Amino acid sequence: MTWQVSTGLNTLKTGVVATTQMESTDARKAFPCFDEPALKAVFHVTLIHPHDTVALSNAMNHNPVNVTVAGQNLIKTSFKPTEVMSTYLLAFVVCDFAYNETNPDADVLIRIWARKKAIEEGQGNYALEKTGPILAFYENYYNSSYPMNKSDQIALPDFIAEAMENWGLITYRETFLLYNPLVSSNGNKEWVATIISHELAHMWFGNLVTMKWWNDLWLNEGFATYVSYLGAHYAEPTWNMKDLFVLNEIMDVMVVDASTFSRPVSLEEEDILTPDHISSMFDSITYSKGAAVLRMLSEFISETVFSQGLHTYLEEFQYKNTDNKDLWKHLQMAVEKSGISLPHPVEVIMNRWIRQMGFPVVTINTQTGQITQKHFLPNPEAVVDRTSEFNYEWFVPITWIKTGGAEQQYWLLSKEATKIDMVLQKNDWLVANINMKGFYRVNYDPKNWERLLDKLISKHQDIPVINRAQIIDDSFNLARAKIVNTDLALRTTKFLNKEVEYMPWETARRNLNYFNLMFDRSEVYGPMQTYIKNQVTPLFEYFRDLTLSWTKIPEKHTDQYNQVNAITLACSAGLEDCTKLTTGWFKEWMKNPAINNISPNLRSTVYCSAIKTGGVEEWDFAWTMYKNATIASEAEKLREALSCTKMPWLLNRYLQYCLDPKKIRKQDASYTIIDIASNPTGQPLAWDFVRANWDFLFHDYVGGSSSFVELIDGITKRFSTEFEHKQLLQFKEEIESQLGSKAPTLEHILERIKSNMKWMASNKEQVLDWFISETAVNSVI
């Protein structure tokens, strides 16, 4: 690996780092081995390396000694034997980095390694501050001691993986480990905390106890994803991390898992035979759905019983390998010991969530008490080819409240049932799946939908904040599936002009983003933007007042996020006060590049807004600041913002930069192309660019077939015409032989385009009429 620094990350001095990334099947490329997770061993590592460098590996090193090799004076560093572990967890690094550390006499030595300048600037201090408490939390949560005597974590300037849980030597991209409060946003800080928490969770789940084979990868990654929010919550208790799990994990993966091209969380061993098969398991079904169903389980057996089961599981299988049955066995033991009553054993309940794809939509009729479940599919005409031994039925833990009363629970164990307690009186309302504890969508009879809409308008605070977000998310997705009318979904956003909480606004923004993608090239876009401007203006004014005319940072973590939403939505919708604000801040920085007074939280949206409304002068300034940035998170904000310009020639030039790793790093190239494609001006340019340069990109840029399928997915999100469908179909025929096991994912993308076409045909006129009528009402008011 080479990396470059000067006053900036991206220029002048070049350094060299040797590092490894063994997961999943690359240990065999480093040394002869039986490279399977169940074939654990003790590793004895010796590295010979140049003077002025340091060698790191999983275990602590003995004293280095001087050696002569082929006439060169070098250093030989030997390491103590590792714990018994899988090959994919072995790691070594040779670098000239510096580090900061905890007390060397502590039971566990914690060191944060990075470029010397980054360490000198204190960018590793936050990671060092939080690693110890998170480790201590896990020791208490698992009731199991950390198995090693050191925890090295290293920030690498170029690293194709985001982070890797090598036992005792965790590797990260710089943006996932380093934090500078002067230029890093609260989002950067949260990302660092959750990624560290995720990787440290693996020290037990994945490293101490490892899945037998890659078909159960979710036992590693789903678990680490779920408990990473618990660890981050412990480290930052005011952030509401447990609530943010819903936004960050559940809502996004539900969209993926609703497709007919989804898969079960856990597959059969014989389904995963090749490295390509293994690579395909590293997806949101493994990470996010795996985490979501574990969260659901911990909710209905309680977090205390859940952690008790984990303790005995880790105790029995330490330094060994397991499959999902072993986990269910120990959780069942904990359930029986606690006296909790379940309708079926843990394994029987959970098999329906991990061994069949998808999830149900639960429909509650509050006039009759009837409850039904059905496999949720966004395309009602879709054919499900994958069979299920459970016939796509689930054992569903339904929670609900009636008119603000106490939370109640009911198990739906068949396709339909009747619960008289759910019948409503005249002025009652009901909301189900409280705090989205369960992995399912909820539909209601028309009368209850109307009562919920009325409650949102009259006193939205009576509905829990996560459920206000859930109502928006469920309704938009139910409308896509033609289960409810699109007008109903749009009406769930009408209360937002009185809403100031982050989760409902963020959910609405994400769902309306689909409307942006479909309509930003059509006559619907104008009335839609007028409606959004009307809804977001009160929020913009709320944060203007809360921050004393933008001079203070909101105290609440989620308020800081929602302030960004207020400015982003207001500027993109054309609110003049917002545009003046962001362009003014940016011009002030251009006058004095050495002093950037723009709040780190707001930089991404301010940079984008200013470059969008500006010209070549703003773009060239931002490019210069990107090249000179010394902090990875700041460089990332500028790199993304450069894609916001409306000028096609600048976007084309930026695309060409993606072919030059001296300008845009290889690890960032696909992200940059996708960013450009997210711009309506840049989307056709990016599509043409990828097709024209496919062979070069595929063969010269690391990342494999998985990264390039993600690239195609990112640049075709707007596709909604027959012509665009034919273009992708032709491109698929040209490249699918290169994509290996990822080729079928292109079918998913083609299915999405067909779905977009049908949705546009049936909704465009209706949506246009709705936005026109709403803007007319507001103009009269």
C-alpha cells in the first residue's frame, strides 16, 4: 500500500505500508494453510522489515533484533504465539506510524496507531478514550474476560475493507478510527464509536467463538452489528443509539429483504462452496437483518436473559466453532431458567426468521379484531421462486398500544387470528410494532389509518417518536406494494411542519428521495419541491432560533442531525434564506482558506449547496482544499460535495479524475462515481463513463465483482424507462461473465427498473395532482 501526505492527505510525500486483509479466503495467499474458519491454530509470526519501521501482529512482540539479509541491515521482529484462532483473523502490518496508548501497566494495553501527523494532532484520542470503556462493557455484558493482553487498532490511509476484526490488531480506514473535533462532524464521531464497538464485539463473537462455515456468517456479523449499538450507547449514553438502530439498520434492510431476489439469513453449508459464494454473504442481510432479528429476540426474552444465554454459549465454545443451533440451545436454556413463557422453543421461533427470506406485513382490522400476516412484496405481481419449508409464515411477536395506553403483546402464530382487545371504540386509535421491535410492517383498516393521520395532525407527540417514523416508512412501502393508496402515504408527511424530532424527518426524507429519483426529470418535481419547502420552512426557522441564528451547536445528538436535514432540505427546495446562508459561509471561507468557520456538522451540506449554486471558481477551490486536507473525514466531505455541481463539463472532468489514483484513490473511485450519478445532471454522464471504461475499472481497480455490482446499482437508481431497462440488459450481457456469483444481482436491479416503470405509470398523475392541491391549499392559507 502506498499513501501520500503533505499539508494534505492527497499530495506530495509518498509513504509505504505493508498490511494484510485475510478475510475471507486470502490467508492462503500469504502462507500455506488450511484456510477454513473451523481449522483453528496457534500462529508463530516473525517479520523482517527495514529500520525506521515497526512491525505489528496479533500478539505482542519480543525484542526486535538486527539481521543482515542479502547484504541489507534489517530488523527481525518475532511475536509471541497467538491464541487458537481461524486463519482469516491473522494480520500483520509494517509501517512507520506513531501511536498513543493507555497505561502500559494496565491489564490490557490499548494502542491507536496512525500516520505520525494524525497522532500528533490528537486524531486518535477519541478512539483511545472509548476503546477501554467499550471493552469493559462487553466483558460485563458477556460475563467473559477479554481474551488477550493487548488491543492494537490502526488507521490505514488506503484500505479497501472498512475495518477488520483481526484478533489483537484491528485494521481500519482512517475515517473509521480517527476523529478531530475541529473538523469532524457528530456523524463522523458516531461512525467511529459504532465501528470500534462493532470490531471489539468480534473479539468474542467471531474470534473467541467462530462460525463453523461461512453460511452462518451472520453469527459473526449480525451479532456484532446488533451489540455495537449497545457498546456505543454505553460509551455515549446521550446519543440514543438504541433508537438510531431502527434508522440505520432495520428500515434500509427491509427494502432489500422485500425483494424476490433476497435470501435467508442462514443458508445451507452446501450452498456456500467457492470464494465468490463466501463474498456474496457479506451483505446487508447478514449484517443488518441478522442484527434486527437478534434485537427482536432480545426484546421478547429480555436483554438480561439474552446476555445470560450468551455467557454460557461463549463459555462452552471458547476457541471453538459453532452453528446457529448452538446459540439457540443456550438461549433456550436461559429462557427456561428465567421462567419466561414462549409459544414455541427459541429455535422453532427463530428458524422462521433466519431460514426463510423476507418478512410479513401484519394487517390489523380494528373494527373486527382480525389479524392477518402475508409475505410482504413491494411488487404485487412478483413471483417468488425460492421455496420455504415454512411457506412464508412467521411466528410474529406483535406489540401495540391503544390510545396511548400501556404496551401489550400478542403472538401471531398462524396466517390469521382474532384479538378482540384490538377492537376500537369510536375515539380510539391503535399503533402496533412499538418502537419497531419486530421485523415486520403493519397495515390497518381504513378507519384506524384515518385516526392515526388525525392524531399526527392534532397531537403527534402522543405517538412514540419511533412509531411516527414507522408510520411514514410503512405507509410509503405499503403504497409501493399497492396495499394502501399513495395519497395516504403522502398524507403521513403533512404533520411534519409541526415536527422537530430527527427520526420522523429522516424517514420522510429517505422515502421522498425515491420520489426525487423518479420525478426530478419531470413536471412533478416543481410542485413537489414547493410542498417540501412549505413543510421544512418551520423546521429551518426552529433551528435558526434554537442555535441563535446558527451561532450555537444544538445540544442533543439527534438535533444536530436534524439541523443538517433542515438546511439540506430547505436549500434543495429553494428556500432563499437557506441558499444565502450556505453560499455566504462558503464565500467567507474562500476569502480566507486558512480559517474555516463552517460548523463541522454542517460542512457536507454547506459544501454541496454552495458548489451546486456556484460555478468553476467554487469547484476549483473545493478541489484544492480536498487535495490539501490533512484529515480523512474532511477530505471525504469535500470529495462528496464536488459531485454536486450542475455543470456537466466539471462532472465529466471529475469522472476522469476517478481513473487517476493520484487524484482520487482507488478505494474512493466507485463511491465518487455513485455520488456523481446521484446528481441528476451527472447520472447520464456517470452511466456512459462506466460503460466506456468498464474493462479498465474492473481489471485495474481492486474490490472485486461485489464492488462493481454495487457501482452499477448506485448509478441506475433513477432508471425508470423501457429504454434504460434495455440499456442495462445489453450491458449485463456484455459483462455478466466477469461478475461471478454476483451476476444474479443484476437481475434484482433489472427487476427494480421494471418496478419503477410500473410505479411511474400508475402514480405519476395522482402524485402530481396531490402536490398541486397541497401547494394550492398552502398558498391560500
